[in-house]
Amino acid sequence: MSVVRTKRGRVATRVWEYALLGLFGIVFFAPIYYLIVGSFRPGDRVLAGVAGFFPSNLTFDNYVAVFQRFSNPVTGYLWQFIAVSVIVTVVVVVGGLLVNSLAGYALARMKWKGRSFVLLMITILTIIPFEAVALPLYYMLNDSRNTIYVQALPFIASAFSIFLFYTFFLDMPSEIEEAARLDGAGPLRTFFQIVVPMSRPAFATVAILTFLAQWGSYLWPVLMVSDTSVRPLPLELSVFQSAQPPEWGAVLAFGVIFVLPVLVIFLVFQRWFVASVASSAIKG
């Protein structure tokens, strides 16, 4: 009898857990759903309150309006904004994975003079917000305004990413690396052929977090970019939204174009991201 009650208790607990998770899922997905549905509704019916959740009179006119709005040298071209955001984000993500993983590996596995001081500085830098250093960076790089590389260069090296790699490498078993060294493999060969394949969850986590931060970067482009030919999507979305009178249907369509790559990247890397989070929870 007690066994049956225990099973019923577990089932009831599981039902409540799934119900609670489902509720949270609905709450978090509701704005995205509203954004997608609103992007297909006529402009005068977009801001319809709760009624906006129900699809009606769907049309592609808002997306057509976005492409028509950005189709000349004065306003800039939509494909240019997308290309700038993609180039800057790819450079930051790929370059950051290389630079920050090597730095994290050097801190976690190698012994060298000044290592403790560098690790302390990186730990301190992780708690300093970008807003605190944005103005000094602005004056330092002011001669490089309205360029693509100035939007990427300051963000390739990241103290937060280095610290994530450092903590991941610190918990990895070192026996395989020691065996590789006995076979004559140097530090770089050991890193790229042994450590990197074993660290896919860490690389996926850093890639997703870096992509999210860089793809939605707004403050730095506001300071450094005024030329429409090198504007990224977040900055142009803000300019488009502030135009008068606001075309809310087209604004939501622009928002879908902006959000879609984020969803795709997360779906591609979610397996490794979840694995990294799960392994961190187990270690904790």
C-alpha cells in the first residue's frame, strides 16, 4: 500500500513539475509569439492587446515595407545591415573562441610567472560592466569610427569567456593530456587535438553567450557608428522604430528578422549548451 502511495506521490509531483515548467514556457514564449503574429497583421491591427495573440488578416505587407524602406543609399540597404551584423558577430565569436580558449587553457594547465596575478585581474574584470569602460574606449578608438573592425576588435578578448574556459579546463581530467605529452605532442597540438574535441559543451556555451551579446550590441554602435553603410541591425532597428509616424507592423517584421538568427543559433547548439549546464550543475 505504501509503495502505491509513493508511486502516486511521484506521479503527482511530476505532473506539478511539468505543469509549472509549461506555465513558465508559455510566459517566456508569449512575447515571441506576439512578435511573430504581429509582424503578419495589418499595421492598424498590430497593437490590439490580447486580441493580438489571435492570427487574423495575415499578410506579408509588413516585410515588403521593411525591404522597400531600406532600398536606397540614403536610408541604407537591409542586406548591408544584416551583412555588417553577421561579419562583426562571426569575427567576435570565432576570434573569441580561439583567443579566450587558449588563454583559459594557459591559466588552467600551465605554470608560468605572473599567472596568479593575471587570473586575479581577469576575475576582477568579469564584474566590471562594459558601460564603465565604453567612454575610455571611445576616445581611444575615435579615429576608427564608422568602420567594421572597430565594432568587433574590442570584444574578441573577453574576461568572462576566459574565466568560463578556465573553470571548465580546470575540472577536466589531465591523464589524456599527459599521455599526449609523453608521445611528443606539444602544448598547441595537445590543445587542438585533445582538449578542443573534449570541450565541445564549453565551446558551444561560450559561442551562444558571445553571439547573444554581440548580435544585440547597441551601446557601442551608438557611440562609434553614424554611417548607414556600416550600421548593424540593432542600431538600425532603433532608428527605424523612432521614425514618425511609427509603422508598428513593419517594426515587428524587422524584429522578427533580427531575432530569427538567434533562434537558429540556439537550436543548432542547444544540445552542447544543455550538456554544459548539466555538467556544471553536477560539479557544483
